Amino acid sequence: MALDASIGIGAEPDYGTAATTLTGYEGKSDSWKVSREFIESVGFRAGMQTARADRRVIVNMGGEGELELDLLDVGAGDVLRAIFDKHTATDSGGRTTHVYETATYSTAPSWTAQMVRPTVEGTRVAYKHVGCVATEYTLSVDLKGAAGLKVGFDFQDVTHTKVPAQILPLTYPADARAYDWTRTGLALKRGGVSAPVDASKLELKADLGLKTDRRFLRGTALKRKPVRAALPSFEGSLEAEFTDATLPLYESFLAGEILGLVVDFAGITPGTSMKWELPAIQLTGESPEAAVDDLSTMKLPFRVLDPGTGAPAVRVTYVEPAAAPPAPPSGG
């Protein structure tokens, strides 16, 4: 295990212009990979053995990466801001309340993501990815541990350095706990009545519908900032026991009813909470399933829809202590 590896992101002033401050996250995987393509010229030429060395040009295609983490009750503001179109924050009573919403147009900034990879000898090499834009995400909660968030990013360019002074420091929250399944509650609203659901698993996947290959004949291979080119899609699933209380959900699926879903997370750090609100979902299947060695189960895949009232399709309210004293910056 690379004990000195780290990952952090920071909002950029402009697309592709590196951020100067970064928020550190406790990433669980390293998938930040650069992409290169080659332009090769081959034609009839006497004496050829194979493609000539002076007829190949390498092209910088940017790359992709993921930020996979356990959601903490303090310090998750930047990663949530990266995946939503709209963000507002207010301070009151010693707390900061962040509200993240989907919208027709996105005002989310691009990001710089710095991945530090130590060599076997202990040399810290920082890979600074600029022009990072979130393209998809997955929220997952089950009975195995902490609530997880995985965000996929497209990036414009990457540079690396092993010069310590050029590695940006990371700021971590001084005190934070992971949201886990023991403090997660689900409620479905049906026919104007909200009721808790005893689900054992929740997953929500989003494809933000961005066009990422915006390259032009402008004297550089670097692409323009990704923009929305397709209808975003949000799909999820719940798993529960097949009980008298979940039978009506199967009937809702058959009838094509529109339900509401609220996911509440209770924080341990004082003054913290997180709520995901999906006012319009439609169950897309399946039938209950009996088993010879377990209880009958009910899988409830669903599609998130635009409620048509002007309200966001997905809203997250994330509350954390205001101006929590940060831990001393780590070396990245």
C-alpha cells in the first residue's frame, strides 16, 4: 500500500487553469490515466520496411479518472459541487448549509485534481490534472459499511513533478466521520403520504450527458470545456424484503405511478446532516422473488424524472460546521 499517496481537487478560475488550493479526499482507488493517440503518415516509398519514425506524431487526448470515496459528514462540499449544476451556501448558527441541485444549465466550475504517487524509493511524484469536469457519478449504500460516492471525471491535460515546492498542499477537515448504513434512512412518498422503507441497499447512478471531445482546428490538441449535449439520466435501485408494506410498491410499478424518494443521513460530528431528495421517481420493475433458502425479496429499480414543477430532479442538502478549523495542510 502506498501510504503517502493522496488525491485532492480544487475549483479552477477558468477551464484548464490550475487551481492554487486543493481539498484533500481519502480516495480508495487510483484510476487517473492519460490518453495519447498517434497520427501516422504512410504512402508509397521505395525501400520501406514499415512505417517511418519521422511520420508519427503523438497527440494529447487528455484523459479520464475517478474519485472514489466514503462520504464524510464534514469536507465533502467540493466533490458534491462537482457533480451538481447549481450550488448555494448559507451560514447560520455556526453551520454552513450547502444546497446542490440539478438544473437545465450547469454553473459548476472545472477542477484541478492532483494525484500524488510515491515511488518505491519514497519519492513523491505529483500528477496535476487540469480541466477536470465530472461526467457521471454513483451513490451507493448497503449493509457492508460506509456510504460511497464514485465520480467519473474527464480532464484536459496533465503534468507531473517531483519537486516538493511544486506539489500543492492539501487541506483536510480537522474532524469528520463517514456516513454509514446505520445512520441512513429511506422514505417513499406515495399518494401524498410519506412512509419509511426497510431497504437493505440503495444505488443511484447518473450520466450527466456531457460532450467531452470538443476539439477544433485551432493549432492545439487541447479540447474545450465539456458541455451538455444529451439528456442527463438518473437511474437507481432499492432492495428490500417482500413484505405487506412493500407489496404496494409492486402495484405502483404496475400502475406506473410517480413516487418521491428521500434519503436521510444523520451525521455523528455535531451539526452535520445530509439529505438527498428525488421528488419524482418511477419504478421500472421487477416482480418479487421467492427463494428456498432465504426470505422473499423485492428489487425496485427506478428512473429519476423531472417533476415538471420547476423543482430540481435531484437536490442534496449538506450541513456541516461553519468555518471548521482545518487540519494543518498535508504535503499533498
